[in-house]
Amino acid sequence: MEKGKFYTSVHLDESLCKGCINCIKRCPTQAIRVRNGKAVITKEFCIDCGECIRICPHHAKLAAYDTLDVMKNYKYTVALPAPSLYGQFNNLDDVNIVLTALKKMGFDDVYEVSGAAELVSEISRDYVSRHKEGWPYISTACPSVVRLIRVRFPNLIEHLLPVQAPIDLAAELARKKAVEDTGLNPDEIGIIFISPCPAKVTAVKTPLGITHSEVDAVLAIKDVYPKLLPFMKEAASEPENLAISGKIGISWGGSGGEAGGLLTDSYLAADGIENVIRVLEDLEDQKFAKLEFIELNACSGGCVGGVLTVENPYVAKVKLKRLRKYMPVACNHLASAGEVNGYWTEGVEYVPVFKLGENMKESIAMMNQVDVLCEKFPGLDCGSCGAPTCRALAEDIVRGVANERDCIHILREYIHKISDEISMLDTGRKNS
């Protein structure tokens, strides 16, 4: 992906879109407008949180991801199951059943993302303890949160924890293991992530913090789930011993799991995009100076709440809690993992997509225009204009992509004015 370009995995099926305003009201970054009766997504504003997919009653918002046929593109495939996958199944008491079923389904090997998550937890503990000047550090495991900070909260970029997400570290370790096991060239091996959300797809296509993701393809949990069930019945009688993670790794599937892995009480964990934004706004106001770590998940419940899952997120969290009950605390440690870097290789930069002008002077002038326009509008934020708020419409007008008469109240006044003028002309003609 060319640098500077914006990729979004969330897209619109125009044939299904009815032009309702559910999505524009739900989008946390005001990335959606309704124009000419159809929703339009502004890629620069979109953070791939999937809220529009969740709220759309017509299923017109979709996520781009790979199909199961992608497995045929490689000589050897390795499945990377997200920890949230385990929370989708009823009465699961052994993750080896799921892992064995994945192999029966067609994968040559599996590598738990939760295993890499335990290494990330250890790397994070070390970094946070050695760099106290950056407290509180913000988790970078949720791509939507990182992208939100990059475009909306530039002052918080320095608080981002510069550690790879578990998916990226797992992919790197899985490919290394596969090459050693098979002797194949790295490009003949397909590392395939089974994802709970569209944000992970975007993180693979256009990663932040690293130059390249080792993940070759991304499948949706909701696609894998029904295919996996019959193989799980077969695997239940004699599962292979494939699991490589314990409580810490499995806990990453739900909100609070990553923070718990840091083994500190000085943390805050928030989930749900509205709560995330509220925490980030308070953090900008320096309300959390005494905290060491802040875990933020765009989806309610954490990764188990992703729009590509099948189970109620809070039910899935309970299932994960039961599943990990008799597990060891952790099965992965840096001391025995070999050579592991785990840190970002490049920084994240502020991308001012929401700015109005090219420079400070122009921006201030345009903001003044926005304020003047807002005084004209009724302030109802009804969404009938196709923008989520009156202020968003004013900004669109100043940007040159909308006009005042998109507001039905302004349009009504204009029609009444024209009607009165026509009536006056007709009266004048009759009198003459």
C-alpha cells in the first residue's frame, strides 16, 4: 500500500443502502454522509471500528476480508486463531479441540495468537517499568484506537506503547517455525489470521508502527465458525496437544485481559468506542497522570465484541473465563522464546485529516465561517441533510462538498421566499 494512501476494510453495498441515517449518527469520527440517497464513507476519517456494520438495518455496510479459498494459494498454511475465537463455542473445556479442528479443516499447522500475547505482555511490563516518563501508556493492540489517536488526538501519540500487537508477533514467529519445520521458502507459506473485526484487516494491509505485516490473509470468525463445528466433534475424542498459552494469553480476548497481563493495579481498561473517546479526552486534560497503563478496545467487551464474531460479547467473556480457570498463568516467556524483538520499527505520525485549511490562518478563517453557518442552522442535528450534525454540515459547506440548502429548514425558508416572490409577481401582473 502506497504511503499516504488510506485503506479501509469497511465498505458500502449501494444496492442494499436505503439512505437512512443510522450509520451517520453512529460513526464516532463522522466519516459517513448520505448523498443522493446513498451513504458515502470518507476513507480518511474512517478508523474501521465497524460500528456502521453493527448498526445498519439493511446490512449495506460490509467488511472486506479473505474467503476460505485463500488457503489454496499456499503450499503450507498456518492458522492464527484470535483468543476471542474460543469464546464463540458452548461447553468448550479444551482449546486443543478447536486447534485440532482447524487442522482437520485444512490448515497444516496452528499458532495461537494468545501465545504471542503472553510475550507481548512480558515485553510491555518491561517497557512500562523502564520508561516511567511516558506514563500512562496506551495499549496499541486495537488498530481502531491507534488510528483514532493518529487522526484526532495528536497530543497522545507520545503515550502510545511502542510494542507490536500479538497478531504481528504471532505471524512472525509462526512463519519462522513453519520454515524450520518444512524447509519451504517463506513466500510459499500462508500465515492466515482468524479475526473478530475489520480493523485487523486494515492493520494487515496498512500497518502502523511496523513497515510490513507477516500476515498473508485474514478470515472472519463468523465464516470459520460454522465450518469448524463438525470438525470439532471429530477432534473432541482425541485432540492433539497444540495449545501454547495460559490464562494471560487467553484473557486478551476480552476487555481488561491485556491490562491484567501487566500484573499491576495501576491501570484503566475501557471498551466501547464512546467510552474510549471519553477516556482519551480526559487523558488529554491530564486527568490520569498517576496511572501506568490504559487499555482501550473499540468494541464493547473487547475483541469478543467484534462485528465478525457470532456470540454475544458478554456471554463470550464468561466462556473465556470458564475456559481459562484451570490453565497455568502463562506458558510463554521471553527467556525461552529465542530471539524476539516485539517493538515497533517506526513511529506513528499525526495525520490531520479533520483540519479545514492548509495553514493556521486559513483554518481560523474557515472555522469562523463554520460558526457563522451554525448560527443559521436550527441546531437540531436531525441528520436530514445527510450529515450527522449541523456543525458537520457547516464544515462540509466550507470544504465545498455541500451547500446551505441541504438543510431542509433552510430549504423550506428558501421555498417559502420563492413562493412569496412568485405570488407578488402574480399580484403585480393582475393589478397592471
